[in-house]
Amino acid sequence: MTTATEPRTFDSLDPATGAVVGTHVIADAAAVAAAVAAGGEAARWWAELGFAERRRRLLDYKAVLTRNLRQVADTIHQETGKPVGDALLETVLAITHLDWAARNARSVLGPRRVFPGLIGLNMAATLEYLPLGVIGVIGPWNYPVFTPMGSIAYALAAGNAVVFKPSELTPGVGVLLAELFAESVPERPVFQVVTGLGETGAALAAHPGVGKIAFTGSTATAKRVMAACAQNLTPIVAECGGKDALIVDRDADLPAAADAALWGACSNAGQTCVGVERVYVVDEVYDAFLRELTTRAADIRAGKDYGPITMPAQLDVIRRHVDDAVARGRAVVGGVESVRPPYVDPVIVTDVPEDSPAVQEETFGPTITVDRVADVGEALRRANATAYGLGATVFSGNRRRAMDLARRLRSGMTAINSVISFAAIASLPFGGVGGSGFGRIHGADGLREFARPKAIARQRFAMPGMRITSFRRTPAELERLIRLVTFLHGRRKK
Ligand code: NDP
């Protein structure tokens, strides 16, 4: 018999079979509060360790993760259904980010002298970035190691403690990540996991002891999380998915572009925030590109090349988008019959109206729309015409044109002649604009996201005859200041 004191639990399931792979506690608001309180204590200890010791501990954690690569990948495989090879790949990428964050935290965040300006020559100006305390990480299920680690590694390297709420679909992965961390940092609960459903995440977002929330998931939930954070003025970094476009220029390497479009759209069953969902192809090469794409797609099957749809409710979204796109456009690969739960085979549809859900809303399935455009200008205009702005891809034989397009695409990241490559480069920031969210994980910006700048101005000596910030200032001293400013800043450049 269940008593009031026994915690409620939930099961995590294998999405391919429905089998129970684990049972986890539903952390209630009190449990979340306890974790945040313990995290606050741990954060002070962790911050005191300093950059060098934290680096040593995080590199040790990296080694522990690497030695347990197969166990981590197996757990991802069980909870998401993705092939073990893909699970290994995502864990390897997470390890490279952990390595980069550990090695670069001091140079990005540590104290540095900055030039105080000519008027402040008697001052020493120091800038450094201090940790925020406890970071609440609310993670998704599609890349349950790679995506949250983009926040966790950078937050820890910056000197914060972390309380991680994994998606209810992948709690076992979250628990394992924290258990392995404790091998490298056994003394204090610097990295904790609270498992549960949406309410557990809501309790974390609403807790006043949290220094910042790093959220990955849907735009709708990000808004709810922001509203909860607003009560305590808790800042948030939000990564909310996208509707990424791939542009094929007239001189692009078409086999490479087709290969990238297909993999970008269908790998991980299309459940990738920076997955390719739309393709715009310049008229001259449209037919040749479509031939390359459809030929390659003919061999690709769900269950063989990629796994099932992890979240059952997503099947309804995919079906709605495919039904509408097929009815209003022309299916060239697959169709409504491709949705065969829990699997979805590749679906490629052309001539889909721009206002259809398959063009405007995140599908999160192995589907793409392909459209003919007059030139890259039209491709750019249509690529930029959704509320989202996360990633984008350009295939072009002309470097200048490709760089120009990359800059003008309304996205946080753009890959040229490759797909999703920016996510694997730890020194590049990752995040979106518009409906895709704001703030950045990864790279130097990702480290600064989990820190607050601290400015220190130390007077080295009193500037003779320049008592500017004193009631004893004389008119002559003010006059001297005006003469100096006029000399330094008063001349107009020809
Ligand atoms: P959600 O945005 O609902 O969930 C993301 C995370 O937020 C999960 O950990 C979830 O917990 C948690 N959460 C849910 N409600 C709250 C709340 N009120 N306060 C705080 N945290 C909360 O996404 P779904 O998993 O339901 O997926 C829905 C859609 O989101 C997908 O179809 C896809 O389009 C998009 N998505 C985008 C991702 C990306 O990479 N940007 C990743 C995942 C999804 P719990 O799982 O326990 O509900």
C-alpha cells in the first residue's frame, strides 16, 4: 500500500517496444528545493576550488565518461530508441565539449587587466567572470547527453553547481551522467539530477535559489519557464528548436548536397533541433538535385538506418504535417503511409505552399519539403520567412556567395558545404534567434552565459591636479579636464 511519505514514481520506456527500462522518482517541489539548497552549498565549495582544480576534476570526469562510453550509449539507445552508433556519436561530441569547457574556462573567465582609457591612466581596471551559483538545466530527450552537456559542462567549468531535470523520456541517462560525475567529484553534490515530469521542471524554474535556467525544448514550454523565472528575475537561456533550411546554389556539389540534406533531415528520425526541414534549390540544378536526393532516399528505412519516434505524441504532429503537405504538394518519396508507429520512413514532398505547417512549424520527423527557386536571393527570402532562426545550411561552389548567404540567413549558426557541423565545433557558440530562443551554449559565449561579469577599478595613485570626484574640485581642475577631453576627443576626422 502506498503511504503519503513514499515518493511517487514513473517509468521510462523503450519507444520501439514499449518495455519498461527503468523506474524513477518524481521529485516534488520539496525535493527540488532540497537539491537547490544542497547545490548552493556545493557551489560555494566548487567555486573556491578555482579554475585549475576544477579543470582537473572536469578532465577526470571526461575520462570517466569516455571509459563508460558504451554504457552511456546503451542507456541512450534504450530510452530513445536511436541506434547505438548514433548514441555513441552524440556522447563523443559531448565529451569534446566537456574537454573544451574545462580547458578554456580560465582564459575566457579568469581575471584580466583591461585598458582604463587615457583619462583613467591612474587606475588599474580588472575584469573577471564569477559563477552564478546553482544552474537549473531542463533537458530534452532527442540528444539526452549532447544537448544538456552543452549547458552542464560550461556551467560547471564556470564554477557553478548544476541541478539537472532530464526529460521524463530519458531520466536514466540523466541519472547515469550524475553518478559518473560523482566518481570525479565525490565530496559535494556539485552535479545533481532531479527526475520527474513537467511539474518537477516547473518547480526548478520557480525556485528563488536558482541562478539561471538553461532550457532546451519547445517554444511553448520555454514561455512557461520564462514566466516562472520572471517571479524571481531568474535569467534564462532558451534553445527551442527550429525549421532549418538548406539552400542549394547553382554551382553546388549536388551529390554532396543531396547526401547532406538526407542525413540532416532523417538522422535521429529527424528529431534534431538543427535538422534540415526545408530545402530551396536554384532552378538550373533543381531537377538534377531532386534525382540525387530521391535516389539516395529510396534505400533509407526507419528501423534500419534510424530509430523510432521517441515521443509518441510527436507522431500526431508528423502525421498532420505530412497529410497536409501531401494533399497540397507532390510526394516524391514516401507519403501518408510512411507514418507507421512508432516508425516513420523518409518523406520528401515538393511544391508545398509556404503557409503549410510542413513549411512553417517544427515537424521533428524524417521529412523534408523541397522547392524550386529562381536564384539564391529568393532562397534566402523564403529561408528567412519563418518565426524560427536556429541553424541553416548552404551548398555552393562559390565561397564569397556562400559566406554572404551565411551572414544574411536569419539563424544563429550556418554550415557551408557540410551539415550541422557547427554543433561539433566546441569553440563556436550555439543558439538561435526569434522563436528558436536566445542566449548561447558552447564556446566562450557559452562559458560567459553561466557567469556574471565583475568589474574592479583600483586607483594606483591620485592624479595630481585632477580631483574630479571630490567636493574639493576647483574650477581650474574642471577646466584642465575639459582641455584634455577636447584634445583627446574634440577633433573631427576628415
Ligand atoms: P517540452 O518543451 O515540453 O519539454 C522540454 C523539457 O521541459 C522537458 O524536460 C520537460 O519535462 C520540461 N518541462 C515541461 N513542462 C515544463 C514546465 N512547465 N516547466 C519546466 N519544465 C517543463 O518538449 P517535449 O519534450 O514535450 O517536446 C515537444 C516539442 O518540443 C517537440 O515536438 C519538438 O518540436 C520540440 N523539442 C525541441 C527540442 C530541441 O532540441 N530544441 C528538444 C525536444 C523537443 P518532461 O519531459 O518531464 O515533460
